[in-house]
Amino acid sequence: MSHTENRAIPGLHHVTAISGPPQDNLDFWVGTLGQRLVKRTVNFDDPGTYHLYYGDKDAAPGSIMTFFPFVDAGPGRAGAGMASAVAYAIPDLDQRMGNLAEAAIDFDGPFERFGERAIALKDPDGLRVELIEGGAKDEGFHSVTLWLDEIASTAGVLEAMGYEREGEDATATGGTDGKETRVRYRSTDPERGSAVDLMTSDARSIGRPGAGTIHHVAFRARDEAEQLAWRERLSAIGQEVTPVIDRQYFDAIYFRTPGGVLFEIATDPPGFAVDEDPAHLGEALKLPEKYEAHRTRIEQVLPEIRVPS
């Protein structure tokens, strides 16, 4: 296990969620949050649906939020066994609150969690997005919240991935409607990137996949060899891990945690500039090779979208 021994997953790679109509999604994530559309492609299993990728200006791993925008998606609801929120690190919370207020965009807070100030808002489909002051990388992911029935089993998986318990906050506010307890885990990798909050709550909510819910949480592997080593290590602790799947911009393996959340480990390479100039990411519809022969038909089916300036 030379590739993972004494090493740790260096943080999140991306988070993938389900949304409703793509234009509403674009208007919020680019227009309101100021993210960059770094890739417009299609769902590999349903080429009549977009797969939109947002990120920082460099399209760096650890900043990538992706969506499957199903035009007719029914509303989903977060609950135990699901990732329930994503948080970004921002440098100046007061300035961001002022900008949101000026644009008449509602948000909750500010509130404090683990000694950090934060606010929360919802995207057009109800996905909870938190903006937290400070963090390892401004405008990249600060953390992701996993809503669980119990924490210990998922904590064990994170510990096998090189995460350590950083603290507990039993008086967290600005979360679900019920009392919640959070235990924060952070990678021991020197990059000290994004954290994972394991949350239990007495709020009554039966999770339901659909628009406004997170489909899976992806962690980083620096290369293919490291990914395969993590696959071996996770299999050794009883996780059922998929074979490597080519996702065009990274290779992926998937496994479902004991708490019910779907995890992925994605490679940093080849990255989003593999088929576009870095200065023009997200401007053209990019298709997997197997769909290129059907490009005309696919473009006719996909709804027209406009990126906010």
C-alpha cells in the first residue's frame, strides 16, 4: 500500500447534485454566487440532459460543483443518509452579505459554527449553500455536510481515508429546523483542504432524491495509481467499490458509505482543459466521443442556455 500508506485524501474534488431547469441553475451559480461555468456537457447515461460544471477561475479540483439539470425533475428533500449542504470559503462575509442584500437575495444568518461566521442561502431548487468566512482556499469548498442517523460508521470510513476528528459543535445554528450535533473531520494531508461535517439532527425529514439534492460527494486522488491504491484499501475494510470509470475529465470509483451517502474518488488529471482552451472553458457543448455522431440531434433536444455576464 505504498501509494496510500502515511498519506491522506487531500480533500474534496467535486460535489454533484440534481436541479430543475438549467437556466435557473446557471443564473444562481454564475449570476448570484459568481462561479465560473467550466464545462457544459451531457449526462453520460442520458445525453438529452446537460451536465453542467461550475468552479473557480482555474477550474481547480476542490472547487467544482456539478449538476444534472432535469427540466421536469420533481422536488427532492434532504434527510438522513444524504449529503445535505455544501459550503464555500469566502474572504469577506460582510461584503458578501451586503451584495446579497443589495440584490434582494434572502439568506439566513450570520451564525457561528466551529468559531467561524457563516450565512446560508438556497439555490432555486432548495439546495442549501453555506458561505463561511475563512478557509484554506477562498472561493473553493470549505466543507460538505453529511446528514446521518449515526456518526461512528461513516467516521470510520473517513479515518481510513486519512481524516481526523477536528471538533464537535452541539449548539450549531443555521442548520436544519431541529437541534443538531456536528462532528468535523479534516484531512491530515498537508494541503489541509476541505472538511467533512458529520451531522445528526432531530429534525423530522425523510430524504427524497430530486431537484435540490446532492447525488454524491467526490474526493481527490492525485493520479491513477493513487486512486487504485485507495480502491484496494477501501475494499480491504469492507467497502464495495466500483471498477474505474472514465468520466472524460477524470477517472472515478464509487462506493456507498455505511451511513448511506454515495462517495466517489476522482483523479485530478486529465482536467477540464483536456478538450478546451483554459481561457474558454464552458463556452461550447462538449460531447463524449460515443455521442459525437448524434450531435445535431442532441443539440436540438437540449434547451438553449445563456451564461450570465
